[in-house]
Amino acid sequence: MEISVQREDFDAAAEARRLTQGRGDIGAVVTFVGLCRDEDGQLSTLEIEHYPGMAEGEIAAVAAEAHARWPLKGLRIIHRFGEIGPGEQIVMVATASTHRGAAFAAAEFLMDYLKARAPFWKRARRADGTVEGWVEAKETDEASAARWSRA
Amino acid sequence: MEISVQREDFDAAAEARRLTQGRGDIGAVVTFVGLCRDEDGQLSTLEIEHYPGMAEGEIAAVAAEAHARWPLKGLRIIHRFGEIGPGEQIVMVATASTHRGAAFAAAEFLMDYLKARAPFWKRARRADGTVEGWVEAKETDEASAARWSRA
Amino acid sequence: MKARYFAWVRERVGKAEEEIDPPAEIVTVADLIAWLGRRDEGYAHAFENPKIIRAALDRAHVKPEAAIAGAREIAFFPPMTGG
Amino acid sequence: MKARYFAWVRERVGKAEEEIDPPAEIVTVADLIAWLGRRDEGYAHAFENPKIIRAALDRAHVKPEAAIAGAREIAFFPPMTGG
């Protein structure tokens, strides 16, 4: 199982370990974990809405693209939805390859593409009970994804 | 403690978790683990020789450079020496930051610079008992480190 | 066809999904956005700035010029903020 | 000064470290490499290709042109293969 879209938290370490277990052909594993920041104590929870079905499909497409671009020996992506508290994990990407260059590049590519293509939306609930507006997409995220386009 | 040069294996997951524990200001953690490949069953053990004192000093200098270049909230580097079996961990680098760009860049920088500057040498012992020559440095590693030089 | 709305598009429209039956002259995604925007105040608010509305036809991203003919599901949402 | 050898430099020289006392005309790291290379067969083998020998003075990387005066420890080794 390469991809999960789930409400539950995950064990990033166990997931990364599973990629290498019983194998001797992997030289490099890169794990990225995205966490919910507390915004200097202002944030109570983050609500993540998603488009069921499309979210899994888009992440699968991004994963397939990573496999096509780099010689990966393994890959794992988990993205949560629902209510997430400060300090909690939101997303993880782990990539395994023979050499570190491919593992690093693929992990960064996956995160950039997830940000740009996977249908998830975040809304912050403040510690004082008020609901903040929806988190706005950053132009830098579009730029991060664009740098992987092939000429 | 940011840096360890040690004979013992390490728990990469626990080390990465320690970077974020009790903190709400970290949005991204990147963990790299370098593993000993079995070379299609040919490898019995990898022997890693190091220059005690200088190894720690060079890694500390590389870590200081990473802190100067990126806004890191935490960093952990472990490099092993001695006998290492196929599938075992050799090195880990973990970086924590507010945003993923800094965490990814710093982790990759650290690995490239460790390869180029830290005084460690690898020798392979084959499964059939013979000792292979010392692993030769790759030109690609020099190139990987060089791309971080500032003009 | 089924229309689905997410995040603040959903909140402004006031529902998560509905069946819609646009007239024959509504050919593209952009046409549909304009048509929906004329429905009532909530829709008008949701689609007031078509440039920032993203759309998916049968769960694949599409551009405003895409033809909607044959699609079973169309979704409208703000730029994604996952990851 | 103390000389230290690592990896195949150590194996060819036949020892991990030793005290050395180069004459006054040995000014740079490159001079020292040439001087050591004339000691015996093992040293000659270790230092036969000075271009690939790396050196550290008091545990800091240095170039062949670096002056050795004042250093307490000099180390010679092949290109690093850690990480």
C-alpha cells in the first residue's frame, strides 16, 4: 500500500522502516513529515477538508510520476483530513532508493506536487474559539511545483 | 546534542521525534537515513574508519554552516564507524524548520557536505571472506558538494 | 450532472452538492461558473472571482475552457492548501 | 610533529601514526608528501600519486600549498567516502 488518505494519525517511523525491511538494495531513505504549527499559541485546531476519491486519485498520479522520474525502490504517502491539533502530524512522504539524490529529489517533488494538485483545504480554529478564514494558497507553492515541469 | 560519531546503531525515528517534542513552531521535519547495501549478496560487512576528533569537528562545522544558511529549528546528525552489516544504518541527518523548503535544502546540503568533508573511509568485506579494496570517492559527490558553493 | 462544492465555495453556495441541469448553451467550465453565479446571492458570492475558482471534471483538474459535455460530476473549489 | 595516516595510506605506510621531524627546507604539505615518499617502498607506494592524497593540519583540511610550520599534527588520507 503506497497511499493513504485518512483521519487517523500515523507512525511515520514505522512506515519508513517498512520500506527497507528485509531488503539490502536500498541505500537511502528520505522521510518528510509536515506538522501543524500552533501559530504562537493562537491555533486551537486545523480543520482539513478534502475531496474523497479525487484526493486519492491525484496523489496516486503524483506517485506514478515520481516512479517514472526517479529509480525508486519504495514510496509511502499519507495525508490526513479532519481535525488536527497543534504539533500533530498532517502529512508524510517517504522515498527509498539506491542513492540519496533520487530519494531527496522524489520526496521534494512529491510534497510540491501534493501541495499544488491534491484537493485538500485547511481552515484554522483559534484558541479563543473563533473560526479563522480558510488558509490561502501561497504563490510560492505554485512556483515550487512549477520548477519540476519539463521543458 | 546535535552531533554524534559512534559505533552503535541508532533509532532514527526517536531522534527525529525528539526534534519536535513539546514544540508547536515546527512545520516540517526531513529525515535522511543512509543504509549499507548488500551489493546483491556480495557484501558481508562494511568497515568504516574515521579520524576521531576531526570527524566531529568537521561535522560540527557543516552543521554550523547549515544553521547560518537556513532558519532551522533543530538539527541532528549521527555517523557511525566500525563494522556495519548489510541493511544496517550508517548515517542520519534530520532537520526541522517552519517550512519544508529550508528543511529539505538543509538536509541535502548536510549530506553532500558530510560526504565531501567528513573524514570517514569505507572498505567492503565480501561474503566469500575476501577484503575488497577501499571504496573510491565518486566525482559526483564532489559535484554535489560544489553546487552549494556561493559565488 | 452532479455539482460538488468544497471549502469556502461550499460555504457560500450553502450546500456540499446538488444535481444541476445547465441549458445547452453552457458549453465550458467557464460558462457553467457564470451560469451558477447568476443563481442567487450565495452563488454570486462563491463565483464572484472566477479566476481563483478551480474545477474538476469527474475528479480530474480541468481548465475553464474545458467542455463539460459528458461529465457526470463537476466540482468547484478554491486553490488547494494541502500538504 | 605527529603524522597520522588513514585508510590505504595507513596500510601502505604500515603504521597509523608516528613522530616525524622534517628538515627546515620542507615548508609546505606538498614538500612533506614528497619527503615522506622517499622514505621507503611503503611510503613511496602510499604517496605515489600526490594528487589524490588529502591532508589535514591540526584536524582541518588544507591544500598542498599550505605551510606546515607550527602544526602539531598532520594527517594524510585518501578522498573521503563517508556519508
